[in-house]
Amino acid sequence: MKTLILVLLGALAAIHQLEAADQKGPVKAPAAKQGAKPAANDPIEKEYQKLLADDDAAQAEVDKWITDNQKFAEQGAGITQATLRLRILQRFESVQKGYEEFLKRNPKHVHARVAYGAFLGDIGKEDEAMEQWEKARELDPSDPATWNNLANYYGHNGPVTNAFAYYAKAIELNPKEPVYFQNFATTVYLFRMDATNFFHIDEQKVFDKALDLYRQAFKLDPTNFPLATDLAQSYYGIKPTRFEDAMAAWTEAEKIANDDIERQGVFIHYARLQINAGRFEEAQKNLDKITEPLHEVLKNRLLRKLAEERKKAEADKPPVKSDGAKGEADSEKK
């Protein structure tokens, strides 16, 4: 829903940056609001926790407004985008004011700065978010969420080499947080040319590095289906094709699919890989398993491609000589 909010707020530059990251699926929102557990009677921490609750409530409410308005618009009853945008801005204004007033009184509260930066990023004010995270980093350079969030910023806005270094630092500070590994993997994969220069390795080694980071994330979060699909989809961009590795990755994703829609989505990928590898019978069997209407368009597209590839394969086969023709050829030799 973040992208919809940004569209409505007119943050087109931020949208374009997010779309670049979305080539492999969206980069996960940073674990930015994980403040220290407040002491039972600490009024500052209680106020901080209330800020987080107000932030979450506002974003949930705005998400609902956007979803509901889309439904109403389909029925000809929605409000204009300009009106909805103004309403969203007014709703977030109180949250922003709350953060600013809190930080005026508590300028060294690191977690509040990290959380405020995440809020600003969510509403498309990325440069202002970066300023908050930089201040948080100065106050506490040992906080991994700050490094991760700054890495996300530099991954979107450059220089991307900062993102590589900052994700590595976040992982060094907290090697048990899967989202840091996943973000790092996505950035390495997307910015391969920068990665070859930064790490002094060739493109195949860059692919290996990205895949290894995805695997480390998955090891820490082994039931995360979207993460498993991020890893598996990475193989589409690798040339030459690593067919067996890709199939193995999709097999792992299938094991943790939550329902038939996700499971049959994996069958789509099996079939796509098998068609490209010329394994037409295996592809047909997987396509036959797909019954969910949600996958019907992709299934039909792959069925057409399967028919085309089979036809090409038949046309490329050398003609089979008949026994009579063979006999005539033998006679001519004599």
C-alpha cells in the first residue's frame, strides 16, 4: 500500500525509485520501529510507544481509505484523487507533529529518530528520512536498523556503493535479522555492474553472492514464502541458465506454500523453466495441475508458448529417411 500512498501524495520520484527496486519484488520496509522495550514506569518510553501506535493506526486507516475509495470509484461513487490526497495529508500531519514535538524534548532518542525516518520514508519524504537516520547513526552507530534504513535510502537514491557497505554493517551488528540479508541480496542483484566493481568479482560471482545472501535470509526465516520466491526468481536473470538450481529453489518454495494459489503459482514457474529447457512433457504435466482462475491467463500464455516451442522443435528435426530411400541410396553407392 506504500506505493498507492506515494502516488496520492504526488511523490513521483520516489515511485520511480521504488519501481526500480521492484524488479525483484519490493524491498522490504526496514525494521525501523523496533524500539527498546520501555521500562514499566518510564514516561518517555511510554510516550514513544504511543507515537508508534499512532503511526501504525494512521497508516492502517489511510490504507483502508485508499482501498475503499478504489472500490467506490469502480461503482462511480469515489471521491477525487485530489480530495483523498488532502485527507491523507491531514491525517498524517498529526503523526508528523507528534514525532517532531517528541524529538524537540528528547533529541537524543535514537529509536524515535529511526521510527520517524521510517514514517517520512513511507509518505515519500526520503531525503528528510535520510536526515533523521543520519542523526540516529551519529547518536548510536551500533543500531543495526539505522544502517539498514540508510542502505535502503542509498539503494534508491545512490551512491549504491554506500548501500553495499551499510547493509554489510547492519548484518555485522545483527546477523540474525533476515530482512537485512534480503535487502542486501536484492541490491546486489539489481546493481550488478556496481557490485562487480565494488567487490572486484565478475558477474557470475555477483550472482553467486546475491543468491548466497538470499539463502542466508531464508535460513533465518525458513517459512517465508515471498522470500523463497525472491530467491527462486533470481535465476531468471542468470545466463547461462542454471536449470537444476532454479528448479530446486522453486521446489523449496512449493514446500512452504500456504495455499493452492501459491502452490499452483510455483507450478507456473516449473512449466516456464521446463519449456525453456525443452522438457515439454514435464511442462505439460505441471500446466495440467493448474486449476486456480487467478493463474488462468499465465497458464494459457504458457500453453501457447509450449505449442509454439513444440512446433519449432518438430520443424528443426532432420527428416527421417524411409527404408525405400535408404535402399536406393545403397544401390547408388554400388
